[in-house]
Amino acid sequence: MKTKTLLCCCLFLMTATIVLAQVRYVRNIPIQLPLTDLYDPQYTPKQIYPTPDGGVIILGDCLAHYGEYPDQGTAADCGAIKLDANGNCQWQWWSRDFIGWGDPSIVAIDQEADGRVNFIINNQPFYFRLGWITPQETSFLQAISIPSAGVNKALRLPNGDIFAIGGINSSSFFMRLNTQGDTLSTRSYPADSLWIQPGLRFAVAYDMELDTDGMPVASCQFTDRFASVVKTDWNGNIIWRRDTNIPLCRGQDIPITKIPISNEIVFGYRAYNNNYRNQFSIYRVSGTGLDSLYTIQMSDTICVGSYYSIVGHSQGIYLSGFYGDYSIEVFNEAVHISSYDMQGQLGWDWSMVSPFNLDQPTDCITVLPDSSVVHVFGNDDFGDFGLTIVKLHPDGTATEDETIPKPEFTLCAYPNPMNDFIYLKITSNYRIKEKSIPIRIYNVKGQLVKTFNFTSKTNGVYESTWDGKDDKGKMCATGTYILKVKSDKKHISKKILLVK
């Protein structure tokens, strides 16, 4: 009997180990552009939703190039990407096949029990769409008429209406729609008079959660002195406003989340001035005001570019973003996920130095029904970098199942910013036909500054350097330059900063 019990325990442990090994992965998902003349996609994920089959649907925006530089154009679209339970791409859906005008953006609303995701597509001032898509790629879009505003967040109200927030004419706005997309009410609120720089004065509502009474609570910026949180009724009338006591880094989002079980609303933002350098502040919305829970302080060399996403879990919050290491000659950036409890104790950190997903302006993170953590990020630069998805255990532990395919054709340039020289390297996981690869450097006016070749080749790696001089041997002025490489119909463009 003891032998049988021991055998059962061993089989259970083996099974548990296998399950854990399958939970975590890192995958790179190439962007599948619908038109052959598009290249170098730049993808920005916006929201992740779990699906009944164990996969996820990712909503996001995408830009892509067409044509040759300097007559190069940019086309934009937004849509959804479906991944299965192992992180493999099942389909990619685009709302309009990259029409060359406008800059559409997708904003999630909610998800239904069958996995259907509802969203708004806004592209001011051209059009707005109310739509949905299912895990089987069945989609529907209908035109709606709402004010020409930039929508940042939308949620479903308890009565079925849609509540959206964002910015319009340098003011924050709050809007209620019915299920058909008809505007029921709008309210806007201008910036305060406390701005230090009046010429930059604006107000905007960033993120939102519903309070326990079903009323919206939104994170906002009305001044450059601090962040604000407002509670409104369903028509956008402010019930109360509460301001923080730590200055807000201008232009930074203020992500907000709700803690499961307790239903506490928590938000955070990056503070940056002489007194609060590289600090991320966490607040909780209480019944009578705001509780400053804790701050995450970084050193002078390891700094958070920012935490862009925050999501609550049973013990606290997960934060995701990226950080940079300034202490070494070659600047490294890494995607970064942290778990904190409500007292500010760090549970675990996970980071990954990515050679091709750098300077990510936004990312998104969510918790799946099995409590695993999913983090998705794209890239702030144009190129064949794709979308990277990371799936972690709730405790952040590692397994062997951590793979990320390299892009077919990548370009590294460092140090960037450059002073005396910049080192350039091309890597490829396929055989490049050319013995040498031309590289062209343009200034921001589109004027060709320098032309030379990559000639050194070792195991698919091409290397070269630039000393900051133009084709005439004259040192270029301080400023931004655009580096262009083309090989086997692969296009790469990268911005570099020359500082003398």
C-alpha cells in the first residue's frame, strides 16, 4: 500500500512538473502585413484578452512603410492577433488593410463569455467604428457618430452602455454611448491654471476602472504639478476629484487597476524632477481620499523608462515596462515585469534584454484564468521585429521552455547617441545574396549625407562603423540622422543621434 501511495505521489509530481513547463514561454510573432508593398511594421499592443481555448486575443495598432526613402510613405491600421495556448499565431485581422491616410487606434471595451471582444476604432477626424471580433476571426464593424476626440479607454457600464474617456481640444473628455454607438452625453474639462509652462497646457483622461457602485474612476492630468483621479457619474459629471502630492512626469500615462476580491482601485505613474528622480509612485483610492502606498526608487544608472501597465492580482499588483542600464558603454534596454504586494514588498522581478524590441512606448499585461501572467510588447522603431509575448508563472519562476526566434534581418547601432563613432552590425538567420550591403545615412530633411557598405562578413554577420563624417569628409552637425539598409528586399531604418 505504501509503495502504491509513493508511486502515485511520484506520478503527481511528474505531472505537475510537466504542466509548469508548459505554462511559461517567450515567443516572437511576426506581423503579417496584408499588402505586398508594405514593409517595416511598427506594432503597438493595446490590450490582451484570454480566450476559452486557453489562448489570447491581442488588440493593437500598426504603422508600416511603403515606397523608397526619401519618398517613403507611412500607412496605418489597427486590428487583432489571436494566439493559441502555446503562444503560436492562429490569425491576424486588420480593420481596413492599411489605407494611407489617418492614424486609426483601437480601444478595447470588454469581453463576453464566448470570447468575443468588443472595441472602438477612433481615427479623428475621419471616422469612428464600433466593432467586435471572436476567437474564430469572425468580425463586425459599424460606423458611429461621436465627437472628434482621441479615445484612450472605454468600459461597459452595468446598464450595458459604453463609457469612454480621452482628450479633445486640450481638455479631458468623458462620454457615454449606447450599445449602437449613439452619443448619449459628453462632458469636457480644461486644464488647470497651475501649469508651470502655460504654452503647453492641456488636460487628458488616461485610464479608468469602475468603482464598486458602478461609477467610473479615471486617472487624469490637469496640470504638470501632480496626477489626478476623478470619479464621475455615467453622464461625465465629476462627483469628486483627488490630486496626488508627487509631481507627474509630463507625457507619461497613469495606468490604473482594480485589485480582485477587495475591489480596491490602485494607480501609478512616473515622477521625475530634482527631488523624485526615476521614481514610480503607487496610490490607492480610499473612501475619503488617496493613500500614498509606496514608491519604487531606481538608482542613477538603472532607471525605469516607465512602467506602462499595471494589473491587480490577489496579493497586490503586477507592473510591466522597460528599464535601461546607463552604467555600461553600450546602453542596454530590457523589458521588465515586477510583482509587488500592497505594502510595497517586491515579490519577484523578471526581465529580458531584447536585441530588437527596444524603446517600447506602450505594452500591456494581463492575468489569465490559470493565474499565469502574460506580457506583450512591440517596438518603437520600424522594422521586422514583430510582436513579443511573454507568459510567466504567478510566482515568476523560470522553466526551460523559453525561446524567442530571431528576426530574419536585424540591425544594431551603438553607442546611440554617438559621439566619435557608431558601430553598426547586421545579423541574419538566412544566407544573404550580396557580398556587401549598402548603407545610406540621411539627415532629417531627407538629404543623403553618407553612403558606404557593410563588407566584413562572419557567419552571417556584417559589420561597419561610421565616424560622423559626410561623403566629403566633413563632420556632420549635432542632430538626428536616419540610417537606411536594404538587402534581398528587406528594409531597415533606424534613427541615430549624433552629439558632438
